[in-house]
Amino acid sequence: MTTAVLTGLPPLVCGQTRLLILGSFPSAASLAAQQYYGHPQNHFWKILQAIWPDGPIGTGADSYQIRSEWLLSKQLGVWDVYAACERDGSLDSKIRHAVVNDFSALRRLCPKLQAVAHNGGESFKHSKHTQLLGLPVYRLPSTSPANASWSFERKLSSWREVFETHGLI
């Protein structure tokens, strides 16, 4: 059986981005919605809300656009390590024939970029690509619901430390 090649989402960055969060590849729910961290049980948006309590919580039709603009206004960017892959379901362990994104344009797109943080182990496996940017690189605990071995509070503490280090809090 042949699995279709899936294409990831474009980077969510701007000229003010100072910290870039790199996931592995969007979940099936995220791809269907064309939204980063679109699975309702993923802790990504909940962690950001805890770090920046002033943020939008909306659930309306335009809530993703509002949350994306808010994230960018906080000098945070989001992208994924993989541009494309084959995968049944949403688990990183099911990713096959992955194509790594070209990170060379990040310096031009994000001239203020200070660091890259990998959201989970699958993303961090490709940290050699982001280390070429000459910036600090961090491994954060995955916000995925599959990462049940870390409590929300423990994840939040790790994420908050990186955000504080780079002046985002």
C-alpha cells in the first residue's frame, strides 16, 4: 500500500521573530485545519496562554488568525522540521520518507532570530540543521498529547525557562 506524500505548513514567522519553535510535522488534525497545533489536546496553545495570560482564548472561526497574530506580536515563530513526509495517522513514529525544510532563508526572514527551540525529540533529531544558523538550540518537551510522561506543569516550566532566557517574558 502506498501512502500519499503530505505537505507541511508554511513558516509562521515575521521580521520581529526572536525565538522559533520547530515541531516535527503537523498532526492530521492540524493539516486538515491548516493550523499549527490544531489538535485540541495538544498543549502548545495552553502553554503559551500560561506564559502570556493576556492572550486570546477564542474558539470562533477567526480564532487561529487572532492567536497567530498574537504569537507573532510576542516575537515567537513556529515552523516544522519536515517540509513533507509520508505518514499514516499523526504519530512521529509513523513518519516515513521525510524531507527536511530548508532553514537557510530564516536569517533573511527573521533578522532578529536569537534561538531555535525544538518541540520534542523527533524535531530535535534534526538539530544539526538548525545549529548551522549559529544560534542557541534547545530541546523542549513535546506538547503532544502522546507525551504523557511529562505533566503540563513540568512542560510549562521548561518552556518558560527558554522564553525567559530570550526575553520573551
